[in-house]
Amino acid sequence: MNQFNSTYNIARSNIGFENEVDRLRVQALMSWEKEFRNLKWFGLSDGMKVLEVGCGPGFVTEKLVEHLPKSGISALDIDDSLLAKAKQRLNKITDRDIEFIQASVYDTGLQDNGYDFVIARLVFLHLFEPKKAAIEIFRVLKPGGKLVIMDVDDGIFGIIEPTVENFRSVIDKLIAMQGEAGGNREIGRSLPRLLESSGFCNVEMDAISVHSDLVGVEMVKEQFNPKRFEAFYKKGSLSKSDFQSIEKAFENLQQNPDSLAMMIFFMACGTKPVSDT
């Protein structure tokens, strides 16, 4: 049985623990300004009690602490190794009292109606039971509180140029593998219905783009690192031509000045009703 009820486990990373932590750092920072702009648009403001679920090594947590100096920040993750990384770095850079919580998003152990705002960033695509997690977050929010989910939909992945033969097929296979493992790399399209079916109202949704011309190739290329996908090739889930397509895309981003990548992420927000009646 998977103890995390999730497809993500850093202990199984194909690039190793420290390299994966660094990839997560780049992934967190490459779109932060746009994400924070949207979080404020959805209603996040300083002074709120904020919970980040699936905080990982705490790179987004660090940004929340920086931008919300009057807020109480709680960071939750089930993985003690990632939570230890978050504690180590954040304790070095701030004297703020940050609450670190080792718990499952399915069963946080937190009190009812405790938070004004909950952020779940690139978490739900990995969850075996996304609705169960959304209902648990609903419980810990105050009436009028909000949940923002940021996630992917690889059916609308984005663009990589020059065009690499077979690359769309690779993405489709990765979608299928995630589904077989219990996750959903097309969850972006389902977020409004997920929120509404979990009790949230006033659901809103927006998309943000990350473009290598704007954030720099260094900020996006590791998402295409062939080493991340090598185990799938060795197991036979990806063919030789599939793997070569990934290698070619990565090589282009490293060496071809005309190469570019654009990725699309989705942000959905739901509000806990003030009254259930």
C-alpha cells in the first residue's frame, strides 16, 4: 500500500533527492510573481491565517512568509524528509513563527474552521482521492475562507519549439502512466467541478503561462531533463523513440538559441459558504 496515497514520492526520484529538491525550487520560482498576483486577485491578503498543503521543501512557503509579514503561515506535508528541508532553510532565513505540520492532506488533524486561505500547488495531480482532500480542506477553512488549487492539464500542456517528432505522443503516454498510478495529469479541466462537488461556491478559474523567453531557459529546461524519464524507458513504458524525443527537446533547450518552451498552469479558487443553510 502507498503510504502517501499519492503518486509523488521524492525517495523514488530518478534524479536523486538533492537534484529533485533543486528542480522543485526552480519549479516554484519560475512563475511565482504571476501566481502571487492571482492569489491576491482571488482574495489573499496580509493578516490572514494561511495554510499551504503539500509544501515540500518550502520554497513557496518562503515566498508567502516574505510577502505576508502579518500572516500566520502553516506548512503541511506528509513527507518528513521534505518537511525537514523546509524547516532547515526557513529557520535560517526568518525569525517568524512558522507552523510545520507532518500530516496527510486527507487527514490533517487540524481543527475545524481554522484558516482563512489554503493553497495547494501542484498537489492534486498526484492524489489518489482528490475529492477526499478537497473535503478535508473545506473542513479546516473558516466560513468565507478560500482554497486555491494550482495544477496542470497536460492535454493543454503548452508548446516546445523547434517541434520535436513524437513529443505529443510522449505526453499522452505520461498522462496514461499517471492515471494508471492513481493520479491525473489532466486534472486542470476538472478543478471547477471538483471544488463545487466538495461544497465550495463562487468558483473562479484562471490560467498562467511560463515562457522561456521571459523567465530564462534555465528556469524551464530541468522539467524536460531526460534523467527524470529514464526509468520509464528502462521499464518499457516509453519506447526508444519516445525517450529520444525527450532527449532532443532537452538538447534543443540547452544548445539551440532558437528553442523555446511555454507551459500552461491552471489556478482555481473556491469559497467555503458562510452558512450551510
